[in-house]
Amino acid sequence: MAKKAANKSAQSTAATGTVPVVGAREACPCGSGRRYKACHGRQAAHAEQELVQRPFEGLPGEADWVALRELVPAATAPLTLTAAAAAGAAGEVPSVTLATVLPLAWPALRRPDGSILLGLQTQSSSGDLSRDLADALVQALTIEPGTPVPTRRAPADGPRLQELLDLDAPFAPAVHTGFEFWLEDAESASGEVAASLERANASAIPTEKLAGVDSAYWCGTPDKNHLRWVMTVPEEQLLDALARLAATGDASLGEGTKLVGSFRAHGLTVPVWDLPVEMSAADCEKPAATFAERLAGALAQEAPLTGEERRARANLVSRQVTLN
């Protein structure tokens, strides 16, 4: 009987060109005679573990996507669907807004008025954050208004954000002081949502986006402030340039500031400066613009690093942290 079932599964697989998922110890539906975990299950497990290093590559504002995913507590940005994605919506095409995080860590929420909030700071299940976010968006387009999207594993052949969003539309994030944007009327929040809102607001670090340079975010803490600047320059090239500036004392943003290292996040490098507690986001604007000019000059240099520059680079690398 088991042999007939296996043969039937093999015929089905041959007809569809796909191998369905079964239990690890069951016979593989492809008809090989081996257990699933030793046959196509091994390929499926490998695919799940593969990590897309730059999931937001190709999207407008890639650096800001990374910042909102990893660095910014509360922010939103309007998104524009492609015509094909909009055609898949149930009823009228809703407005779609990206949000750093949603109540109870929902992947997405279809609000009572039909508009959609898409959560960015959610757990990735597939190794491709773009595919996970796209899956949440696809679900949100078809569920009933007033319904959150449940967490699930995105299908391996599902679309990515790059296929659902208009790549010609600008990406313009707005940073908020709290998470009241979750609700149409924050004062009416109750139950778990109200508790989640209170906890989120209490833990949010004050953050502001600089206006004069791209993808730089100031944040304030009790002891010192910081500037975190997401850059799309290739890592090795950027580290060389930062080392050249550090070796000549030109890597700071002014008196009392210091370039202390960098993050790696979603394939991009994020230099970080310590700032005096009295230095506001507005105070960073002019020093950051001046630094951008110095950095451009350092990036243009092609000579090998000097001994002092190599030591400065090694110091920067030793204080580099990978966020994902």
C-alpha cells in the first residue's frame, strides 16, 4: 500500500514539477525511495537557511529602509503599489504605509478604513526579508478591514517587495516621537493594543532624521547622543576612506565628537559617532554636511593606505558590530 502511495505521489510530482513538503521521516514524494529529509527535504532546509544579504537592494531609499529596520524606533513612510499589485487588492485600492513596528509585532494591519500598515521590524522566516514583507503585504491586500495579518512562513516562490512596489516612487520616511500612528484615534486604544502602545512609547529612544545629508539619524540617550549614518558605499572602500580621515584627525563631527565604529546591517555599513549630550540633531546638520565633503574626497583617493592609516582602519574594524 505504501509503495502505491509513493508511486502516486511521484506521478503527481512529475505532473506538477514541484515536490510537496512532507514529514522528515516520510518517503520523499519525488519517488526516489529515500526519506524526505535525505532527499528534497535537504534542499528545502538549505533554501530556508540562505540569507539575502541586501534585501532592500533596488528599492528607492535602500539606506533609509535599513535605518528604519534596525535603528529608528518610530517612523512611517508611504508606499506606492505597482498596477499589478494594486489589481490584487480586494475592493478599492488601499493606501499603504510602511511602519517601523506594529502593535503586538503584527506583520501588517488592515485598518477599519481599509488602509494598510506594513510592519518592518518583524521576524524574518525565509532568510529574505523582502519576501517576508511582500507576503505580509499580499495578505493585507485581501483580508477584511480591521484585521491584523497573522505571522506565517512566506512561500519560497512568493513575490518580493521589488515586484510589488513602484520603484520610481520616492521613499520619504517621517520619524515620530511615539507610536500613536498605529491608531486612527490613539485615545480610544484599549486592552492589549493600549498596553502595547504604552510599552512602546516608554522604550522609544528620541530619534531625528538629518535634513541636509542622506540617511543619517541622530538619537539621544541620558549619557551621550549618537549619530548613525547608513551608507551605500561598498564596505571595504568606505573603511579605507574613514581610515584616511581618522589618521589625519578629520573623522569627527566637531569638538567633543568621535567616530567610534560602525554597524553592518543588511549589506550596508553604518558609521556611528558619539556626540556630547548637549549636541542636538540641528547642531549636527552643518558638521555632517562638511564631513560628507571630506568623505567624498577620501573616497576619491586611490593610493595605498599608509602605516598610520592601516592602524586606524584596524581600529575601526575591531569595533565593528554586525546587526544581522
